[in-house]
Amino acid sequence: MTLDKNSKLFIPLAAVLLVILLVNVYLVMSLGSSVESKKVEAEVAAIPAKVQLTVLSTSCSSCFDIDSVVAQIEATGVNVTEKRTIDGTSQDGSAQVEKYGITRLPALVIGGEIDKSSSLNTVLSQVGVKKDDVVVVAALNPPFVDPKTGTVRGEVTLQHITKDDCQECYDLTVLVDQLRESLKVKDFHTVSESSTEGKALIEKYKITAVPTVVFDSEAAVYPIITEVWNFVGTVEKDGSYVMRNVNPPFYNLTSGTVEGIVGLTIVEDKTCTGCFDAGKTNKAILGQMGVVFGEETRVDVSSNAGKVLVDRYKITKVPTVILNGDVDVYQSLTQSWSSVGSVEKDGVYILRRVEVFEEPYRDLSKGEIVKPAQTQGSAVPQESS
């Protein structure tokens, strides 16, 4: 049989259409399968994660409250299918401690669908460590029980050593109160450096300045202490923590004197009525750095005392300040002073860059009043009175 021209074209066209039809059917079926699969996945995901909680408890009433972590986990909406509490020092508890390398009790072991819930994962990533197919949360903060020894760690003894008759000495009471809130202080004592107990501590730890504080070795489990103590003091052979870098003013037990009182001399020019008050400005700034002032003196550049200071220290800008006394004990001040002033051979500190305050001042070398807007340009001369 002979096929006409149109018939010959129809056969391959039909084949192409059939292929397209089959592809479309496949795509529709695949899409339907994908939609159905995602629907099933969504339904499964909507089912709360099933978890099992095992609390390894202790008899320590002052230790970290592990129930607070349990409450966090339950608040994520998981389905707690099993929750049991066992003594962390019992045979069963010890087996868990050994298996998961737990070093602090109380602790919590979370098993089950721990990877299913994103909200659960967020909580566990912050407080726990994944080990095998569970997450372990050990006591997050001291005090806690050391499972190897059964002893409570983190109950601190804190001793505050003072100088009774030192009215100028730095008051550590605020710091001590903060420490008592941040640490679990089991025993606290305030003792005078002249008392029997105070003398014993001073002799034992070779303390040279008071007021100060001494912690026993239990402070070692508190990161807020250990992470900064290299800058604060020393750790003794018996594990005690002794504060050595005492805030001034303090009583030097070796010299028998109070150190940390700074003398302030304000050198000003009474003819510059628009100039700033160097005493008021600098006392506010230095006070924030902890500087305690003793004697304060104001001298005018036209007075004999003022002329002597201007000549001796080659002062060219006023008003300014001169610091003397125990300036060196204020590390924050001494470390930053080079950016604004000089330290003279006799140990006094002279403020040189008075322009940093962006207030009017007198340039003695030019006999001019310099105003802030003019610091980048020319100064306006002013007649001396």
C-alpha cells in the first residue's frame, strides 16, 4: 500500500506528540508525588519531637537548679515521653556519669528525637554537649557536685581585709557586695589589718596593701574570677586568690602611709574671662578615672607663684593643671597622659594640650586668646590688662 505525502508526515508527528504526552504525564505524576511527599513531610514535622529526659540529681540544695533547664526544654513544645530522676551518685547514675564523661552534677541527659525540633536545637546548642545519640547538660554554674569525689565545689570563703582608721582609703564594700551576688559565698568575714585574724592573713600571703580581698580555692571554679585574675592578683600555693592590684587610695603596710592622694594646682589667667575652668573640667574627667584629690590650689599667671610655675615648667597655654603626689598609682591616668601632657623630672604631671577641650584659652607665647573656631586659623590678639 502506498502512503500519500500527508500520511508520511503524520507518522513522525504522532510519535513526537506521543513522547510529549508521556513526558507531561511523567511530570504531572512526579509533581503530584513531590507534593504528596512534602505534605507527608510537613505532617511528620508538625508532630512534636519525642524526647526522653534523665535527671541526675544530688542532695546539694545550693547547687545549680537543673530543673530550670528541664523547663526550657519543655517550653519548646517537645513531647516528653519519659522523664525520670535518679541519684547521680547511685550505681545507675554513676554508670551514666562514666558513659558520658559528666564532670558536674546535677546533670540532664536528653535522648530521642533531639534533631527534629529547631527550637529544641537552639536551646540545647546553648546549654548542652552532644555525645553519641544524646545531649548532656551538666550544671551550668557553680556550686555543683564533683562526681569523682562527691564534694560540693563553688562554695566560697571570702575575707575582706580593711584599715579601720583610713578615711581616705578606697571603699571595697560595693565590689564585695557584687562578688557576694555573683558567687556562692558560704563564709564571709570583714577583718581589720590590726586584728589577730587580719595579721595572720597578711603574714601568710605577704599582703602589702589594704583594703583587699582573699578568696579560698573554691573561687577556681568561677570563670568570672579566673579569667581576669592575672590582672588583679595572685593565686597562692594553697589555691587562694589574693587581690594585689588594689584601687587607690590604699594603705601601704610597708611604709605605713596612705597612697593615692593627688595634689591639684590650677594655673589660670584672670584676664581671660571667657576661658574655661580647667580645675572643674579636669577634676570631672580624672574623677571618672578614680583619681582622689587632696590639696587644691589656684594660682594666676600674673602672681609670683604663677610666674614661677610658668617659668619652671615652660607653660605656654592656660588655663591648665599640674598634678603632683601619688599620681603614679593610677595606671589608667599614667598610661594615657602622654597624649595630653608631660611628666617632668620632679614627677609632676603638666597638662599641655589644653586645646583638646575645644574651649577658649590663652597662648602665653603669643599673648593671644585662642577660640575653638580659630584653632585651625589665626588667633585674635587681646590686650593684656
